[in-house]
Amino acid sequence: MFHEAAAIGGLSVQLIYYRGLSECRASRWISQPEHLAGLMERIECRMGHTQLGKVLAHARRETSLLKVQALVFVGDAVEEDPDTLTDDASELGRLGVPAFMFQEGRNREVEQVFRGIARLTHGAYCRFDPGAARQLAELLRAVAVYAAGGKTALAARRDAGAVKLLGQMKK
């Protein structure tokens, strides 16, 4: 992901994760892949409810400080009110932050919510099978290219990840 973006101009990533019933944290902005990997290795999973609304609200706040090029969300569940998430997604769309919603698994209700968020933000939705690391990596590389170089850079690629994202992005 970082390698692809470096060829275009670089990439900074902020990792946001939630766990338990109310914990939702964001890292500082990271531009070194080894720092991001180290941070991700230290995160422990805990049972709890999804907090996608907090992630969307955080992205909205961050883009008021500096231009956020894209939001990537990888998940398998949504336990929040879809109408509230729709309001948050609409605001991100108004601010020009596309959300790339990547769903693990086949839950139809989750798919509907993720597709709605992608549509409202002019982003894209993709589903991948559990354990399909290669497929997810391809999608993340495509988002990195978009974040660093926009639709023009993404359109210059001919891989499956770029084609999937471009086929859904509006604007």
C-alpha cells in the first residue's frame, strides 16, 4: 500500500480502531509502513459493539483540520442505527471524503449499510471472503493510489482492485 502511494507522492495513514463497549482510539498520522505494522500488532481484540459512527465522526473532524483524501473501513458487522450512519456519511460526502467500505463475510444487512455509506460519500463498496488477505491487500493498494493521486492515478492502473473501485465511484 505504502509502496504504491510512494510512487505517486506518498501517503499518511491514521489507524482508528474500536473495541469493547466504548473504546475508540485514533493513532497519530503515520507515513512509515513499519510504524503502522508495529501499531497494528499491539492492538488486542475485545468483544463489544461496533462504533462505525465514531469512526465517521472522527473522519469528519480530521478533514476540518486537514484534507482527508479517503476513509477505508474494514468490518463484518454493524450494530448501530443505519439512519444515524447515513447522516454522518452524507456529511463526509459533502466534505469530499470518499469512504471505501470493505466487508468481510456475506451479511446482507451489513452490505446494505456499507453500500449506502459508499454511495453517499462517492466511494466504493467491496466484499471479500474471510481469509482473503490477497484480495483485501489489492483493494487497499488501490485506495492508496487513489488517496495519493486521485482518480487519474487510479484509472492508470488496470488491476482488479482499481477496476472495482472506479466502477462504483461517482463525481
